[in-house]
Amino acid sequence: AQTVTQSQPEMSVQEAETVTLSCTYDTSESDYYLFWYKQPPSRQMILVIRQEAYKQQNATENRFSVNFQKAAKSFSLKISDSQLGDAAMYFCAYISFQGAQKLVFGQGTRLTINP
Amino acid sequence: DTGVSQDPRHKITKRGQNVTFRCDPISEHNRLYWYRQTLGQGPEFLTYFQNEAQLEKSRLLSDRFSAERPKGSFSTLEIQRTEQGDSAMYLCASSFGPAGSNTEAFFGQGTRLTVV
């Protein structure tokens, strides 16, 4: 079974600074997707960024980018120029390319932005 | 269509009572998922529908839990004889894609269940 581990329960960063959230996963599959989801307090989970495992190039979405290391099974999220609105729980998630149709989530990292 | 909607947003029930939650997915989405999230944890998969067919159920889903998706549109999740351990946020998500592919899932705001 696949597992996702986020080893940082909490992180904080000064506004406008850069922060990196860590995620590792375990799988025997070669084709899969990885996601970072953001869950603001009392609001629904939204997709931040997505990475296909077959792509070597790291995904980027504006201030958000990932460092995908397939051999190391590592998938970290970098947030540049942090903004107050970035404060939320961040979840790393895995899904098979084919087969099990379910997202497997990590435990989450609570990100605080200090003004 | 403003996204995935769930009803109710909050439910407080006494232990032993039955509860039912509803999820309305994004209209063109053929896939629907239910997840459970306890405080400070990531969501855990419960079950998955492709159109009206329930294709996968987690071992977390005891016999007291049942989910339906009649006509492949909205879905309901029923919990019978609720226990305090059922207290959690129940999340619904939907996505669109052919069988064998995986695409972005859109989440609702969840139903928070408190069993007293």
C-alpha cells in the first residue's frame, strides 16, 4: 500500500519570505500523480499544484513550485514571497496513474505566516 | 455550478442515532469520493463511485456505513447507530475522467459530525 509522510506538523515563515514544506512517499508503482492541497481554516481543500511522475520537469504555479525527486520518493513544496493568505494546512497527496482510484494523504503541515 | 456542495455543514447527534449526509458534485463529474478527516490529520479514503457504481470501499467503512449514488448524480452517506468515534469531518470530492485515469479532485466544504 502507498503511504505519504509529512514530517513537519507546523511551519512558520515571515511574510514575503520563502518556505519549503517536505513530503516523502512510498510506492512500488512507477506511474502516479502527486499533489499539494491547501486547506484554509473552515474552508474547502483546494489544489495548489500537481506533478505527474513521468515528467522530469518540476511543476510550477506562480509562487508555488515543487522539487520532485522520484528516486528518493520526495516531493517538497516551495512557496516564494509568502503572503498572509497562504496560511493554511497543506497536504501532500498521492494517486495511482491507474488502479486504485483514491488519493492517499499525508498528515498535513500547518503553515503560519508572520506579518 | 459553483462547485461541490455538502449538506448539512454541521451535525450534532446523540450516540446511537442514524445520520445521513448529502453531496452534490460538480454537474459534469462522473466520479465521486467520500473521505473522513479527524482533527489534525489528513483525509482518509472511505469510498468511490464511478457514475452510479460504487467501485471501491475502504476497510474503514464498517457495516454501519453505507453510501449511494442513485442515477450517478448526488450521493448520500449514511451512518447507522453512531458512535463517538464517528465524530469527524466528512468530505466529498468529485472529478471527471475515463476509467483508468486520474484527474484533479474538487472538494466540498465538508460535513462536521459531532456524536455526543
